[in-house]
Amino acid sequence: MIVDDVRRGKDWTRPLFNVAQYTLTITATRWVYCLAAGQDLLVPETFERADLGPALLAGATLFAVNHGLVGTAVALWPRQPVPAHLHQDIRFQLSTAGLLVYRAPLVILATDVSLWLVPVLLLPMAAVRKSPRWRRSESTTRCTTS
């Protein structure tokens, strides 16, 4: 991520924010999972069927913390009201991230059959992740050529 931001010539604050954002998001997610599963924060344990509930709670935490941090930064940059921006952006985020989370059980089931099936599932997931960028660039192209 840092290498890509530097390669693209982004301002130094961008990779710094991204590192901080992911550090806070992953730490909060791990903390919630361990608290809900009754596990030690620093000692990884095996994942059992009973850990599914804590894992779903951790996933919700990951989404909320990550969305909150990024949404707040995006709103503050052009000085927009943070709550309004977060409310507007949540539908978009749920339509992309929510769809990817929905497909996660398929990836888990595929790994039980064969690890070679995982790349077959990852390609459509990558398309879901990229599609908002394609739509944005299409609308930008239409606006500038009209």
C-alpha cells in the first residue's frame, strides 16, 4: 500500500493515514474478536465452529471502524459535515463490502473442496470491488465529453 501510494506520487500524508487507519481497524477487530471469543489478544488459537459469532461481530467492527475512519477523513477534507457524509456513503459501502462479505462463506466452502477453486471465486469478487471505480470514471468521462 505504501509503495503503491509513493509510486503514484501521493502526498506523504496519504500512506501515513492508511497505515494508521489499518492499524486501528485491525487492532479494534482483533480486540473485539478476542473479547467475544474469550481468547488471549496476543496468542492466536484455532478457529472452531463456536467462534463464528465472534468472527461475525469482529467483521462488523472492522466495517464500522474502517468506514468511520475513512468516511470521516473524506468528509473533513472538503469540510463537509461528517454525519451527513457517513450516512450518504453507507449505502455505497454496504453494496460493495456487503456483497463481498456475503460471498465469504462460498470461499470457505471452496477451500474445503480444493484451494484451486479460490482463484475462481476471487475474480468476480475483484470485479465487485473495482466496479464502483469503473462507474465513477464512466460518469466523469460522460460529464467531460458532454
